[in-house]
Amino acid sequence: MEIGILGAASLGQTLASRLAAAGHNIVLANSRGPESLRDVITRLGKGITAGHAAEAMNKPVVVLAMPWTKLSNVLAPDIDWHHRVLIDATNIFTSYAPSFEIDDLGEESGSEIVARLTPGARVVKAFNTLPVATMIAPLQEERLRRVLFVAGDDEDAVAIAQQLVSDIHLHPVYIGSLVTGGRLMELGGALSGLELFIDGGR
């Protein structure tokens, strides 16, 4: 697949590296432009190129791996998403260590807001419930697969996200719509930070 990743911190780089290793073509973008990613791209290896945000957003599959507070700078209302798959991997932090703070969204989830900001996109929630280091940590038992939750309203878009989860050797579990599943996956939700495993040999 052709995949654009918006955000080049630890999550964006990890997904870029692992998805490229699975055979996907990745455009990685950040807010500072492709020149700032030269060393990152060299380190991550083949299958990954640096691009502007607009280039990444033009791919058939786009992953939001950027800070929640920067979304409004990127998701402009005039973007024509044209049914592209948009995987929301953000968490609603408004500040990070040492004083973590979470946005107060009332009864909504971050993914519902993302869907509202991106009319025409097929939004799926994934890759957000575990810290990156936990998500990719080696397992002592080769048969085991770490579970990663997926939520969304479009069946085909969910299937694409699940395939990408499988491609990086995790086990996707669909938990429902953005309204129901997305809220469970939100920071503070029942599934946020929950680490589960499945026996992949069965």
C-alpha cells in the first residue's frame, strides 16, 4: 500500500519502519518539512521517503501520528479526503512529561472530532492504546501476539487498518464504531493502556 504518515516522533518512525519492512511504501512528514527528516530517513532505511504534509495526506491510507494539539494546523477544512482511509493514532494529551494533561472533550472522543474535521475520510482508530515501547516490545513466547484494538464505522477501512496491524506482527481486535469503540480506546477509557496477548499458533 501507499501510506502517508503525519508525525515523525517515536510512533510515526516506528510505524514507518515496520510498515516499510512489511512491503508498504511510506511517505513520512512532519511540521518542519522533508529536509529536517534526512537523517531519520537514512536511519530507517528503504521504502520510506520524506515529504510535505500535503504529500502524505494524498496517499490512499493516511496515519495521524502527530500530537493532538497540532491537528487543527494540518486538518484544514478545504481538504478533499475523497474517501481515503484515515487512521487516527493520536491521544488527547495537551501537555506531556513531567505534567501530563488530557483534553476535556466532554462526551466525545478524539476520533469523533477527527471524523468531523475530515469530511469524506473513512476514519479508523488504531495504534493508540499502548505506548510505543510496549507495543513493539519483544515477546518471550514466539507463538504469542500482542493485541491491538481497532474501531471504525467503514467495514473496508477497518479491514485495511486490521491488515496493517497484522503486518507489524500484532493481533487486531475490532471493538465497534468510533462512538463506542473509540471512546473505550480514548485516554482514560477502559481499553487505554490494556495489554493483552493471544496465542497466534492456534
